[in-house]
Amino acid sequence: MKRFIHFIREDSMAVTLRQLLGEETEDIASIDTIKQIITKELGYTNFKDKSSRSAFILVDNENRVNVLQKVENVFKAQNAVYDPNKGASSVGAVIIGRFTIGASPASKQGKKSAGLDNEDTLIDNVNNFVKNGSMNVKFIAGRKTFVVEDVVKAIEMGRDTSGRKKSDVNLQTKSGKIIPLSLKKDGAEMWESADSYYAPTAKKIVDDLISKGKVKLTGGAIKKIEPNVAIKASRSEAQDVVFGSDILKQKGAVLYRTWKASDFKVTEDGNLEITTSKIYTSLAEVERGDHSVYFLIRNDSSRKGSKIYPGIRALAVGKTRINRKVLVV
């Protein structure tokens, strides 16, 4: 007797894979078969293949954690498991035997903006938890906490940098108040590209060091500086670079973490707790830690239009980026 694989629909009716696909099929033989089932059962039609055994569902305006949980439910009879720590996606993946299904934003395919996947993880998870009502959101980094009360929505802000805004995600509260958050992945050493902000000052410093014989400038149309140079930022410069015009003014925070779904949990009292690596709400905290601000002047052949010298750029970085080969002045 032939054995049929069964799937569980939302109405709890078991159907065979043969019935789903309308063909003589008894087993999941390929990632394409899984995609067909997802389309038939859940209506998703946009996919991106990563390998012969892995694919992403591409979605916009929908919580990706919810999408993956629905996929898990469709393939329950195959012992499918949604694991927030699996796969290449920041929100995890569903493991279906030897196959992996993730979920990724359709609108961001082909974009390489640093940190956008991290923003998505925070936004998707917060919005998933508050969809049925406001919650207090508590970020926890060791003994340091940052609490935003009565959050109703997380809003992406990463592309709005006008006026030196630093917020990547805004948390909106029940009263309409906006709390800005600047996000950095674990291990991130750069605060910002400071080519425009610091170039005039950097040019003067480089010229002075050349005149004193402390650095060499070589090359033709594209210059090279040796060694790289670092300058400790002043308090006002550091505040501009770290907190911009919005974070401190609107009582927000700078948060370090490469988030995964398992970092988010609801406590017994109904609060949302989010595990975080570092929380900065004051310049003093930044200056005491590994991320105190330096301006690093270094070679970059792609910066042909640099206002310092062609081929030389300025970055605002944390002190961990300043190694022994860098001249600190």
C-alpha cells in the first residue's frame, strides 16, 4: 500500500501532497515542490532561490516571523520546525527535512545598505508582539536597561538622515510620542562616514603632519597617506557623530546588537524584553566604553572626489578600530 504525505490546512483537514499539486507525487523531491505548496496553500508567489535546497519567500508589508510560522504550520506533518537561529535570514528559517525556507523583504533585494536586515528584525518582532495592543518595551544589556512604555508601532527611519538625524527605527507610543533608536550591529566599529563632516579639518591636519614630516603623501592622481592618522573627537563632535540631532533630544538610545528572534520575549507581566549588547543614552557612557569616537584618516582609492586629497577619506570610528599602525595625534 502506498504511503501518502499529509499536510495540515488551517481548517485542520489533512490533504495529500498529490491532492495539493494535482499530480502523481508522493514525496517532497525538490525545493520547487515546496514552493508550489506554499503558493497553493498560502498564496505567496515571489521566491528567491539560494541553493538547490534553500529558498526565500519575498514579502513586503507583512511580518516575516508570521510568514515563517505559517509555513511551519503547512508542513507540520513533515515535522517542519521554525528555528529563529537557522538559515541566512535574520529572522531565522523553517527547516523541512533537508530543505530550508526563509523570508526576506522583497523591496530590499539587491540593496547593500548596512544594517537594514538588523532593522527588519527589530521592526518585525516588535510589531508582531504589539499588534494586539500596546506593550512596554524593555531593552536589556547586562545591568543597563532602556524602557519605552506603551509602544504601539516600530517604524523604519534608516533612509531619513536629513539634519544629521541618526534614528534607524522609531518607536511610537500610545500617546503618539516618538522615541528614536540608532542601531549598530555587534562588532561594528564605524560610527559614520565623515567625508563631508570632517574633511576641512582633516585636510588641515594632514597638511600640518606632512610639513612636520610625520606622514608621507605619495601617488599621482590618486594619493596615498602613510601611516593612517587618528584624531580624538571633541565632545561636540562626538555628540554629533553618535547621537546626531534627534537621539538625545527625543530621549532615545543607541543600541548595539545583531538581533535574532530568540532575543525577544514577553514576560509574565506582559512586557516585551529585548536582549541587547550595549545601550548608550549619554555621551559619558560612550566615552567610557570601547566605542569612544575617533576620526580615522585613511586611504580609499574609490574616493576620487575627496575634499582632503583624492584617494583619502575620513571615518568616525570607535577606538577599537585604532590599531598600533595608526598615528594618533
